[in-house]
Amino acid sequence: MGYELRDHTADVAVAATGDSLANVFAAVANGLAAASCDEIADAGDRFSLAVTAENREALLFDYLDELIYLRDVRAALPVDHRVDSIETPSAASGGADEWQLAASARGVPLSEIDAREVKAVTYSEMRLERVGTDGDDGGWEAYVVFDV
């Protein structure tokens, strides 16, 4: 699991990999935190969040959008991301027609760090793909552009 920050015009892009869908989501979220701050303090408490969406790509978008929203309302940068579960519509409890994500992060108070503002996640050039061939489950890759 990992991420790489990439220059993108006036924006910043995160290219991430993970051996599972949950791990690639967490890697993109960690890339978002890295794009926001060079050094992250050890302060802050963990919090949980849940997101639902109509498809896999929308779930990634809504998860990242929720993290940006929570940063603003909590005045804390979400870091150390863990995606505990991603349920597909067929596997979701109660027969829900939406994808469901349960995750947690640690909220570092913005007063304790020198954070740059990432304004929004965009669908521009967003990519979320399974990698591997001939039954070889090589994991997942994601590419997400953020407006700064």
C-alpha cells in the first residue's frame, strides 16, 4: 500500500496503490493528508466515519470529500487512515443498493500543524482500477486530483 504525490497544473494529484480496495482508499486518503501537510504531529484522537454511494468511484470521491468536510468542521487534519470495510451492494447488510464504507482516522488539530488548504476532490481524471492479469490479483490503483 502506498501513494505518490504528483504535480498537476494548479492542483495536486495522488497516485495510490493497495493490495485491496480498502487499502487503496486508505492510501489515497493518506496522500490527501500528505498534500496538506509536510510534517504531521502525533497529537489528535481517532474518530470514525461512514460513507455510502451508488458505485465504487463515487464511494472514493464521497469518502475523500467527507474527510475534507470533517477537516473543516473539526478544525483537525484527518491522518493515519484505516478503512475497516467496504461493502458492495450485494454484500451490504439489509440488501442496500449502495456501496458502504466504514473507516477511521486520527484528527490532528490544525493549530498544531502548518497545513495547506486542499479545497476539494475532483472527478477530473479520477481513476480506480483493479490491476493484475490472468487471475493474478495484483491489487488496486487509484489516481485522484485535488483542487488546491
